[in-house]
Amino acid sequence: MIAPLLLALLCCSDLHTAARSGDIETVGTLLSKGADPNAYDTLGGTPLHDAAWSGESAIVELLISYKANVNARHKEAGSTPLHYAVLMNRQPVVEILLKNGADLNAAYKNGATALHLAANRGHLELVQLLLDKGANVNIRDASGSTPLDEAAWKGHADVAKLLLDRGARVNIRSEETGQTPLHEAAVKGHSDVVEVLLAAGADVNARDNSNATPMDEALRYKHTRVMELLSAKGAPLSMERQLREAVLRGQTDVVAMMLSLGANPKPLLSDAALKGHRQIVELLIEHGADVNAVTPAGSTALHDAALAGQKSVVELLLEKGAKLDVPDTDSGSTPLHVAASWGRLEVVQVLLAKGANPRLRNKAGRTPLELARAGGFTDAAALLETALKPK
């Protein structure tokens, strides 16, 4: 004979399985025989959690009729059946649970409410339903995020608009990061959400805890459409700093956009050359950067490209009129001196082929050949020796 406790455990286990799979006949039989509608399984949920997750409306109603707790908490996550139904977009189940007293503003252990979850998942009709039932539109989770933050981060423009129409604060700041919903949409590049937020009066100059604006974030993540939208609303571009960041990161599309907005290309040619960003070098020259401009360090872009071994950029600069044998103001070294001293073999080849003078000496009286030998760059030295032989 099976012991009563064991029988009860088996019934409860079967009840969870039946609720999860939609077997309403078995659920009814087990409940009528005394199975506990609020028993927890090994995963930490009740049969009502299971039925809500699976969208089994009739089973949800049946469990409630047997006094299942509509606000039962999952033992680990702290979630209720309402959370489960919202996550899975089970609107009929949500309506049943709310009708029977489910707590609209109950929160997970992480502070997320049903409205946070619906906004995060983009479940527009559920967001509408929860708001109609009185959900707090500006409620925060444990990290300080609101439902609008969730919609902005995930790119749900329709949800964001609905939340704003129902009283969401457009410039509300995250308690953890200081970011506004506009920052979050800018980080992710959700231009449609950015448009919705801007139309609702989002502050384009808001700064987060790291002093970044939405424009800074759009630039950082190369979201040019977002940058255009922000700029059209008066967001300032810190031209010099932001253009330099884009140049160093190789963000060609961002550089192109900023140049079209009037950013000054002139101080940044050497930075682009050093990094080997050929397309950006070309863009900067097209917008007026002087190919032979001298940097505060006394070098030209050709010196810097030679230093870094950027063969393709060296070829482009020469094509655009860079002077071959110009000495830098610090050491008197030509681009050939620089390439030789760093063992940049391909650059040495290009410079010699274009007519660079291997006999010139720097301020220390040294030739490119002497520098190559001193560095142990035998291949470069061999090239220079050949170039020095009488023809």
C-alpha cells in the first residue's frame, strides 16, 4: 500500500505535468482527489505557474476554482503566474489572473514587474491591458529602470509611444547609470525609438553618470542615423573630440557624416595615417586636410604612415602629393629614415620606388641605411644598399 505522503507527492508531480501539458481532464481528476493546487515542484513553481506559462486558460481557471494562489511566488526568481503569462504573451491568461486578484505591480527579485516584462518583450496589447488595469507606468526595477527604459533598450517604438502617451517620464534617469531612455536608444541605434522620444521632448543634452550625452553614445557605437536625428534637434557635436574618436576607431561613416556637418578635418590626417585608415585619410584630404601639414610633433602624415608600416596609406599620400624627402622638425628624419629605422620593408620599397633619396642624413648625421643596420633590419638594409649603388 502506498503511503499517504508518497501518494500526495506523486499527485502533485502529476498535477504539474498535466497543467504544463494542457491535460485538463487529469488536472480535474487530481484536484478532485485532493492534490494540492499550491504545491511547489522541484523547479520552484506551482501548477498555476506551469499553466500560465503554457497558456492553458481553462486549466488556469480550474486551478483558481480550487483556491490556487494567483500571487504565488516562484521560490528562486520571486516571479508570479502573471509574470509567466506576460513573458509568453498569453493575454487570455493575463486577463483571467487579473480578474482573480493578481497583483499588477508584483515584482521579481530583480524588481521587474509585469509591465517591465511586457515592455521589454514588445507585447503592445499586454502593455495596453496592464496600463488600463492601473499598472504604474513609471515604476522602477532594482536597477532603477522603468518600462520606458526597457522599450527604448529593446527598440520597441510602438510600446515606447504608448507608455509616453500614458504618462511615462521621457527624461527619467536610471538610478544606476544616470542614463535617460534617449541614451539607451542611442546606444542600441534604435532610430525609430529615438524619433518617438524626441517628439515627446527628450533632452538631447542630458548627461549620464559618466558625463556622456546621447550624441556621445551614438558616435561611440557608429549609429549615424541616430546622430543625424539628434543633430536635427540641436544636439551639439563636440566636433574636435568626437571626430578624433571616430578617426581613431576607423568609423568611416561617422567621419563622413561629421565632415558633412562642418567638422574640421585638418588636425587629424596624421592620426588616420598612423592607424592605417585609408578611406578616412582620403575623406579628410577631400575635405581640405593638407597632405603636407606638420603636426605639433613635427612630422607629416607620410612620416606617421611610414612609422606604422601603413603601405596602402603611404601610396595614397604620395598619390595625393605628399613630399617624399621632407625632414621632420625634431630629428631631421625623412619618411625613408623613419621606415628604415622601424624595419618597415614594404614602405621602404614604395618610397624608394617613388624616388626617395637614400643619401640624406638626419640631424644626427645618419642615413636610412645606417638606421636599418642599427635596428638589425637586414632586408631593409639590403634594399637601401642596392639603392645606393651607382646606376
